[in-house]
Amino acid sequence: MLTRKKTVRLEIRNDRVREHFSVVIASMEGFLIQSVHDTMPADLLVLEIGDDTGQDFDYLTRARSTGKAKDFFLTSKTTSPDVLIQALRMGVKEFIPQPINEVELRKALLKYRDGSDLAPAAPKGPQRKGQIISVLGVKGGVGTTTIAVNLADSLVRLDGQPTVALIDMNRLFGEIPLFLSLEHVFNWVDISKNIARLDATYLTGILYRHRSGLRVLPSPDRVDDDKYTVTPQVIESMLRLMRTMFDYVIIDGGQAVDDISKTILRSADKVLLVAGLSLPCLINVKKLLKIFRELGYPPDPWVEVVINRFDKKSVITLREAEQSTGKKAFWAVPNDFNATMSAINQGKPLSMVEPGAEVTEAIAEMAAALAGRQTGGGREKEKEKRAFLGLKLY
């Protein structure tokens, strides 16, 4: 039941369009159109975007910052992608193209009227409790993004088609768009710009949908995005929401350990430390494990070591690595330079380029293990692989 009418302010230059809006709004229950002399903040401001889009969007920015209205609709005869993208980035609720389609306008107004009384990001009924898996490289060049991308791709291909999101948290030079040939528009800085309207609908509109079904949120690719503050609180709110939307959220965390990374570590259900069988990697594994224990999170059982580019002829053996770090290796991904580079250069996951390669199967089996699935029903071939790798999988 509506407790009060929603006030609407019309700032539309075209007399015919303004009249059309007025007639439709006046015919609907729950709305009250403000007079031009009313200085009180409106619930909804309908703004027309004209030929000078830059000036109109500047006005919209000022209107938002001064609290002239709580929410905004835009209308325009221009429906270019640039205008639509800018509107979405600025948190506009609806874009109404001209000439006005009365049926669509009514639907948009009803959606706003009936939905605006509901608290965002608080859906009724049981919510999904997805797992957050942070993939953290112990140093640069160990293949963190390769593991994150192909782990996410393997999870989305499991039986039952779980919902999976992949986030690139490398603050600069994130490479996930290259690994998946994404021509993305939005990144997680856009969430910071529009944190007030963060809900499942808004986030779904921002996430890129890969043809595999994977949803992707890239990192910023422009230096000037740094002027928008991305705080740990923003990341925490985003992850809390995404946990309710997806079965798995995979985060490519790069190598940084800062306030935002700490927020991710506190939120994660599993942290995968990607390392190689080299002395610098093993030293860094020990350092990170020590940092985690001093922080008090994540708990030691939630942290797993993944040995990437594993070669049984390595000078440092897997057993020596485990003795050095005091941590059992959770998984070892075999070294296959040709397959991984072919996948990267084609902008595709390994499953699309080298589906039968040992490296592809190893990551798929790791995904199944993380998901609590059987990794192959005890086939002899897989038993031999485990014996070859010398791993205790649990």
C-alpha cells in the first residue's frame, strides 16, 4: 500500500513531450506533478536531453549533488550508445526514447512507483549463499589471471550450470578482458560512482555476459578513473550483494595486499595462493601465510596453495616446497606453455582452445574439487595423474 504520492518534476523543453508525460502521469495513481515554482526536492525528476548532451549531463550531475531529486528518468530523441551508456553510468532509473510510447512509459512509472518503496538489495525469501574465492598471486608472472579465468570458466561448465561471476581486482592493467576478448563498457569503479543505487538489477546491467554464461566485472582501464574513490566499504557492499546473486564469485586479486585486498580476504570463503616452484615464490608464500596469521584472517584452513606450471623435473620438488612453507599443496597445474599462450592470444578460455590438454583437465578437476564434486568417479587415469603430481587432494 502506498503511504504517499511520489512527487515528479518535469524539466522537458519540448511542449508536446512534456504534455504527453503530464497526461500519462496525471492518469496514474500514486503520483503528483510538481509546479514549476515548487522548490522542494522531488522524488523523481524527468529530464530531457537535447542536442548539447554535455551541458545536459552536467546539469544532471549538479541536480544529483544538490539533492534536487532522489531519482531520475531521462528522455531524448537521441538514442545513441554514448547517451545510453552515460545515463546508466550516472544511475538513471529509466531512459524514455522519443517519440513516447505510452505503454512503455506506464510500465516504467509503475515499476518505479511499486519498486521504490522497497529496500534495495533486500529481496524477500531465501537468498543464495554463494562462495567467494579469491585468487592471489604470490608474485608477478605466476599466472594468477590464467588460473582465475579458467577456474571461473570450469565452474560455470559444471553439471547444473552454477552461476559464476569473475571480478578483475587488479587496480591498473587488469588483463581479464584480453583473456576473454571482452569489449566492455563498465568496470567496478562505476559501482563506486553509483553506490547509492547498488542492487541486483543495477549490477546485472553492468556485468558483461560472456558466451559461456560467465558474468565478468573488469577493472578500470583509464587512469582518470582514479579520481573516483573506491573504498573498502564499496567493495564489501558489492561482494555481499554478489554472494546473494551467484553460486561462485571468483576474484583475480593480483598481488597487492592493501585495504581493499584485506576486505576481499575477510569476505572470501577460500583463498588460493598461486605460486611456482621457485625460491622467491616459496619465500612469498611463507610471508603471506605469516601476514594472514597476524591479521587473524583468512583462517588457515581456508587458504590453499596452488602450484602453477608444475614440472616434475623442477629443481625444487613439491615435497621440498611443502616442507619449506609448512603448507600442503592443494593442487598442481601442469606446465603447458603452448596451450596457455594459444588460449591467451586467442582471447578464449582453455576449454575452448585446448579442451583435452592436461592443463585444461587439471583446472577443471580443481574446480570440481572446490565445488565439492567428484573429479571423475575414480577412473584409473585420474588416479595416475594424482600419483604423478604427488598430491593429496582434499
